[in-house]
Amino acid sequence: MANGKHNAVNDTDSDSAEVVDPLGRGSAKKRERGTATSAPGRGPRVPQWLRVVLPALLILVWLTAAGVGGPYFGKVSEVSSNDQTSYLPTSAAATAVQKLLGDFRDSDSIPAVVLFVGDSELSDATLSTLQKELDSVSRIDGVNSGISPLISSKDGLAAQAFVPIDSTGEIGDVVEATRTTLAENLPTGVTVYVTGPAGFTSDLIDAFSGIDGLLLLVALLAVFVILVLVYRSILLPVAVLATSLFALTVALLTVWWLAKAGILLLSGQTQGILFILVIGAATDYALLYTARYREELRNNENKWVATMAALKGSFEPIIASGSTVIAGLLCLLLSDLKSNSALGPVAAIGIAFAMLSALTLLPAILYAFGRSAYWPKRPHFEPDVVLAEDGMHITGVWAWLSAQIRRRPREIWAVTTVVLVIGALGLTQLQASGVPQSDLVLGASQARDGQVALGEHFPGGSGSPAYVVVPEERLQNGADILLASQGVESVAVTAADTPSGSAAVTADGVVAFGPPGTPAPEATVVDGDVLLQATLTDAADSDAAEQTVRDLRTELDGVGIVGGVTATAIDTNDASIHDRNLIIPVVLIVILLILMLLLRSILAPVLLVLTTVISFGTALGVSALVFNGIFNFPGADAAVPLYGFVFLVALGIDYNIFLMTRVREESLKHGTRDGVLRGLSATGGVITSAGLVLAATFAALSVIPILFLLQLAFIVAFGVLIDTFIVRSLLVPALVFDIGPAVWWPSKLSRRMELRRSEAMRQ
């Protein structure tokens, strides 16, 4: 585009001077045919009262819904759970054992391991003082009865006890109160840690506590800054952000009640992704509409006519984009892991409200403000001169890029493909087989520090035993197998008459089970089964502990089933690997079919999907190198590639949809090669700004100190930028230009230019 008035790439087969429309509506010249350009003083045939009442009613409905849903931002914890076991498949052994634990216990508790470590050997007097401090914890609301006596380590430098925390209450608050109480009157030279399952759960809850405030604030601030730079306005970014925030509020309200009814599962992780996805998607859709509305205000003096025209032009791309994302997300319902299958409908609900707000609330707000919404650069009624500005106020970049593609299409797509493939080679370095529970939370963690100290003085698995359910008649057989394992330090049996109320351990720490062959203690029997607890030699979240549990499952096959913290991690990782191997191909097939229907072609959708897959491989490969070489992460969750794929492919395809729907429209008028260049010039600014917004919103996830979310934030943000600046700007346009009309095979469009040439020759 040159001087904001004419297309710099003069590649049309038409004699008429045309200026491209940045939103893909077709020719942006003076509407001489088929367009209702309003003349001065001429209004639409719609009653004035309806033009006032309808937008006002839409705004009022959204305000009411947002007012009702606003308070639910602080109530998500009431219906969410971060317990890994609740998200496992019902067929998982760890799930089956978890369901049985309540039958063997007097209360629904999660154990906290209290560890006292001294600079020197703990004397009897010191141990007595520590026991009194420990007893005072029982007065804390949320601490159940049955605190175990202190057990000294063999080296005499440490002592531990088990404190049962009510798992149905506010675990984080109870653990924090326990830590505060125990730290108040510690003897000199003694350090206390609260670790174990309850300690790690508390740290996880604390890490997610910033979702309602910090995450939302950072995401909105990042989007606002980008929008101000894009629009060079204040009022318009506020309107766009209001659209995103209202969509999120109503989506959260819907999800909250569905979770309350037990229809959906909600976790802190799912909540964070919902926030980011809705803000990013709603803003992207809003960018499309605002750019189209500004164009229509220049073509139509009456803002009602401009609103109707903008809605007509924006409806198809927004619906096509949102539907593609929803289809990809709903593929997660095929997941065995409930954390994945729950995310699908939750995120799909968010996308649905993002589309709805962009097509109802935003048009109503912009109609109310009219041209003033774009102040200080208000669009004037100029039906004879359509400026070729886009959402980023770029007038020459995309025209220049189109010219480069015209001259060297094959070199451009070949070089970009090679660069992307080189980046994808880093996939071989991706370590996505799961990470220890102690590494899930980034930054300081008392539970992690406590687990390290625990392993220095006690068996690493203390406080996080492997639970084994066996028939009563196989009790001794199961205990013998456990005690024969080198990875098992000791074995206890659940019995109601023991000091802790859960395991058969005497006050001095002697485990009731002796060497193989000794008589078993009397155990609690539930439906013919008994519960064994095996304390592992290694930390419960270590690779060595996982191998021990896998070996035990093999040896106990037919004797009993194994659960617990380590077994839960194993079943979670195994389910994640199964899910990504199943769902990734399904998502590709679904999106491919949608593109075929949308573009009425086979070859073009196949090429688009292939380019998106290469882009995903590059994002994942580069991310692996960054994770290993720069951040030195211990690995990645097995679900990271799956989540990254679903978001990147579904969202990356969106930008290709925006581009290729416009290219197809232009191809019908000017031929494929000219259509590619026109489509790129027309959609360049608005798609680029949309990509920047989406990358910024996903990058905001990194403020939550959770390893999974930080890795997902980097992968998706980096991948979106690759899609925006390389795949959609260089690779796809150059490839389609080089192939020419054949890209639309087998539709008639692939033969249209040949037919025109034949007709011209006959004439």
C-alpha cells in the first residue's frame, strides 16, 4: 500500500483501481455495486428507538451478567481441587486404592510430616520440649486427632512426626498455621519443616493463589499496552478489554456452577488456562471487528449501517476461528486423564463466550461511541477515498513483503521451511516424561527443603508411603514381597488400635512387621481386604521410587494393588503419554476436515496443517533447548506437549484461516497468485496485532510459579510468534503463490483461470 490510498502491489486483472480491505472483506474501493454506502443525511430503514434500545439492552445484559459473575473470581477454590488422584482415570490402580483409603481410616486426612533438625544431637530435654510444641498443633482448626509421637533418627540429629490434616478443609491455611505455631518457640539450634503430602499441597495452593489477582492483572496490562500502541487511542483499548473481561466473567460464572454441580472438574491449572485463553481469544476477535468497523465508518456516514456491515464482514471469520478452536479443545474429551478431559469443555465454554462478546457486546459499545471510540484518530466519512490502514497503522510493510514473495516465492518458502525444520531438531532433547512433585513449584518451597532434609536423616519415602491393598488371607504374602524389595525400608499394616490411628507402629517407631515369616499383627479388615503401608527408601517423587513401585506392581500382580503418591505420579504420566499419542492425531484430522469444508479444497488444507505442524515442532524443539540449556529445568510434565499442541495448532490455524479465507475471496476475482498477495497485504496488520496479543496473554502465565504453566507459556507464546511472523507471513503465502491455482484442487477454483484463458483464446 502506498500513501495509504492505493495497493502497492498492482497485480490485478481488473481495470478498476482497488484498495485492499485489511479485514478480508474483498475490494475496499468505493462501493459501486452491492454495498450500501450511505450518503450524507441518509439513514437506514430501522426505527430510531430500536437503534437505541438494542445496543443499550445488550450492554445492560452483559453488565448484569458480569455483576453477578464478578464475585466468583474469589470463590473458585470452593469448587476446585489440586489433588492429582481426583483427575486419574477410574481404571487406574492409584484411583482404586485412593477410594479405599477412607474405609480404612477414621477420618479423611492428608498427612503432614513435621521434621525437626538440630545443629547437634537432640537431647532428651530438647525432644521433650519439641513434643510439647507438637502437641500444641492439635489446637489448630483443621488438624485431626491422631498426631503421632516424635520419632528420632538413627543419627540423633532429627526427629519427625506425622500430623493428620483435614483434606476437606483449607489445607494451605492449616499447614501455614502449623508452620507458624511450631516456629514460634523453637529451641536454639533447631529448624522445623512441614513437608509430606500436605506440605506439597499447601505450596501448590499458595502458588496458584495469584491466579485471581496477579495473573489477571498482568494479562490485562500486557494486552492494554499492546492495544494502545496498535490503536494509539485510550477509549478503544478500554472497550476491547471490557469485552474480554466480561466474557471471562460470564464464562467463569458458568464454569463455577457446572463444577459446583459436579459436571466439570476445575483445578488451579485449568482456571489459569481459562483466564488466559478467554482474554487472548476475545481480544483477537475484537481486533477483527474494530478494524472492520473503522473501515465501514469511512464507507458509511451512518454508524448503524457501518455496524451492520462490520458485523456481516466479521461474523464468518470469527465463527470459523472460534469453532476450530472449540473443536480442537473438545478432542481433549477423549483423554483418560480427567485433568485433560475437564480442560476441554471448560476452555470451550470460554471460547464460546469470547465469540459471543465480540459479536454482541463490542459492537454495542462501539455503536454507542461511534467515531469517538477511535479518538484522537477518528475515522471520517470518505466514501471516495478508502485509506489502506490496518490495525497496526502499517501502510508499506505488507506491500513490500508481497513484492518480495512475487519475485522469489520458491526461495522464500524453501528457506523458511529449512529454518523451521532445523529448529524442530531440538525435539530430540525434550524431556517430557514427568517431573518430581518437589519440582512442580518454582522458587522457595519449605516442603521441598523439608523433603531434602528428611532424606538425610530418615528413609526418603517417610510420610508418603506406598499403599497396598491385599485380601486378608494374602496379608503375610504381600508383606513378605514388600519387605524383600530393596526399595522398601519398612512395612506397616493399618490397625485402629495403634498410636497414630492408621498404621501399626509403636511409640518408639518399631514397625509391627518383622522379617519375612514373622507373625503379622492384627489388622483392620474392610470387605475382606487389609491395607499395607510401605515406606520407600527413596523420596516418593524420585525416579528410583517410581521404579520400585513399578517393580512391586509386577511382583504383587494377583496379590494386591498399589497406590499412594508415587503410584499416582506413575499413573498420571502413563495416562498423559497415552492421551497425547491418541489426541494429537485426532485434533489434526478434525482441523483438517474443518479446513476442507471452509476452503472447499483438499490440497490447501493439507498444506496448512503441515505448515502448522512444522511450526509446532519448531516451537517445541527450541523450547526444549531453552528449558535444558538456559533454565536447567528437571524435565517437563508429560502433558506439556499435548497442551502445547492443542493450543498452538488450534490457534495457529486461526491465523491461516484469516489469511486463506481472504486469499480465496481475492482469488475468485483476480486469480490465485494475485489473490495471495492481496490477501497478505489486507490481513497483515490485524493478524500480526492479534498474534502479539495472544503471545502476550499466554506469556502472562509465567507469573504463576508453577513449572507446567511456565513451560506452557513459553511454548505457546513462542509458537504463536512463529505462526504470526514466519508461517503466516512468509511460508504459507510463498508456498501458495508458487503452487498457484492448483492449491485449490479439486474445486473449480483450481481450473478457473485455465478456463478463462481457453475462452479468451477461442474469442
